[in-house]
Amino acid sequence: MFRNRKYFCQSITFYQQEQLLNKVLKDCEDCFKQLDQHGKSIKKDTKDMFIKFTQAKLQDQKKLLETDSVGVFQMLLDIIENVAHDKPLMTYILTTIDAIISENQRLFKQFMRALTPQVVPKLKQFLFLDGYDKVVYEAAAKIVTMIIADEGGNDAKEWVILFIGGIGNKLKISDQMIMPICVHFLKHDSLAIQFIKSGGIKIVSNQLTKYPTDLHIAYYTILALWLLSFTNESIPLFNDPQLGLIRMIIESVQKISREKILRVSFACFKNLVDVSAQCIELMVDNGLIKVVDLLLKGNLKDQDLIDDIKYVGEILEKNMKILTSFEKYVKELNAQNLTWSPVHTEKFWKENVKKFEENDFLLIRQLMKLAEILKSNNNQNIAVACYDLGEFCRFHPFGKVVLEQLNAKQEIMKQARNDDQMIRENALLSLQKIMLHNWQV
């Protein structure tokens, strides 16, 4: 219960840090003694406000901020400026500031008015020093980011470059805190563009790839993508099937069916379907229509969310026929990026199999080249190619003859021994169709 009575306990830096939080709670009891040890380094007014604020319950701390926010912020900043070397105190002070300024815009603006020129350089220094608790580095990085992003200008762009370049290198930031910090850049168009230029999208992609089922990371990462979707510079990134941002968002929606994930995901989709036909295509290719149908049959309560899902679903349905055309198939094949989209279905092959006769079965030869690759960075290409060759044999009157001339059976048999289960299963299914030419036609 004691935990809920203090501001610093609400800092996001304590996410999955129960042991450290309990340690800080215990150390908090000795904070007054530690501050006394610094003697004349700390003014009497600062000490008095520190004792008053730290001893107060959470609700009383909030009341104190309402009546004397200037005094509270000046106290916190004075301690940073004068005793930054006191590691336990810095853990308490920085997480307290982070929790306060993250609560609402009013408190953040009051904090900004209390800032002195010495504070930001001091906070930046923490990021490159050793020996502090991890939450000190993360709270310092988050506070600096919020300050600099609000001020804007070249300093803010330089900070984006430094932060992106330092992740995984110099900066001691955990994976759980990367995106909660980055979202503060992305609320500003100029910094969102700088984020893209600095290679920040790789960090976003890595987060979703590495933690596909982590609610906290997925939420902040998709929130970052939603903020990016407001900038024109981000659209080519969403359009890139190899980067797979849309696919990863859809996978997160399927794996983590929580309303907070759905809200931010469909807010992002809504932005994208309004500006990019290619994004619509990727959403259809990656099965978003089915996801929409399932969600609308569920028990959602948020009407705004339901409206967003319906809006996206209606646009996808309107484009469905266009996206299942023969031209779409050719486009996929030429790009060597086959996906389990509507053009790789029984219906498509029944309607279009004769078109594959053109140019001496050129498209079938292209499929064969993909199926012959024994090792690939895109195993889905091989699996879909094997599936399609089986469907061609199944529906074309001379399909088996054509595939025999291309030595297809031997190549697909090799894939039937592939280490990848998806390739193996589709290769075996294709072989069944080749050997039993009239298989369920």
C-alpha cells in the first residue's frame, strides 16, 4: 500500500523492476539522512520542501503540486544540480520527476518553466556515467527527450541522432524503455522525419520482431508507428513488404487481443488506408479482412474502436477484387515476394490457370526458379511457390506434362526434405497433386 502513496512508484522505468522498486522504497526512508549529509550544498528551503514532499502521501503530493508546483520543481532541480553524485538520491529524484511530468501536460509545462540552463547538461551526463541504478539512465533519457522535443530546433534533431545511434551501444537503455522514450520524438513532425533519416525504423522493426507477444513493448512500438503514419516520409516504409511493418502490426493484433493494442493499431491502419493503395494491398495480403471479421463478431465495447475497425474493413473489402487479379499475381512474382494472399487460392487458380500458358509458360518457369532455391531468407517464397506449382498441375489440363518437362517433381522432392516445416508441408502437398493429377479437381 505504501507504494501507491508515492509519485516515483508510478514511473514507467520501474516496469518489470519489482525488486529495484522495493529497494528504492526502502532507501526512501533514509533519504532525509542522506540529504543532511550534503550540508551546505543544499539550501534550507530545498531541504524543507524535500522533507515536506517526500513524507506526504501521493494525494497530498498532488495537492502540493497544485498549490506550489514551482517550489516542488525547484527543490527537485536544485538537488540534481548540487548532489548529482548521490546515487540513491538520484534514483528517487529522477523517477519522481519522470512520474510527475508524464502525468499531464499542465505539470510538464510547469516543470519547463522551472528549468534552469544547467539541468539538461547534468541529465545528459548521467547517460554516460557508471554505477547508477538502471532506472536513473532511463529516467534521465526520458526527461531529456521530453524537454528537448518540446523546445525543438537543431538541438532536438541532434539528440534524436545521438539517441538512435547510442541504443545498444553507449546508452544504458533497456529494450522495455526504448519505445516509451522514442514516442516523445515522434509527436513532432520534424523529429519524426529525423527519426526516419537516422535509421530509427530499424529499431521499431527489431522491437516487434524480438517481442511479438509483449503487451508493453508492442503497445509503445505500435504507438510509435501510428505517430509516424502522420508523416509522408513514413509511407514508403509502410509500403515495403520486405520491412513488413504492416504484417507485424497485424500479427501483434492477432497475438495480443487487448483493446489498447487494437485502438492504436487500427488508428494507424486508418491513417494508412487513406493515403496508400499499396498499404491496403499489404493489409489484404496479410489477412486483415479476416481479423476485422473476427473482431466485429466479438464483444468490443469501445464505439470509437468499432467505428475504426469498420472503416478499415469497408475499404479493404472495396479493394478486394482488384487485389485478387492476375496482374497482382504477376506483380508478386516479379518482386519475388510471394505471400499467402488471395491470389494463392483454389478460386484464383480455377479462374486464371489458362493465363499461365502465355510466353511458353514463362510465369511457371519463374515459379520453378523460386522453388529450386534450397536456402532463402524468405522461406515463405519457397513454400508458396511449391503450393502454386501443385495448383497449376491440379487445374491445367496439361499441367503434369508441363511440370515434367521443367523437371519440377525432382526439385519439389528436394524441398520435401527441407528443414523448414512450412516448406516441407507445401512441397509434400504439391507432390501429391502432381502424382495424382486429377486430385480433387
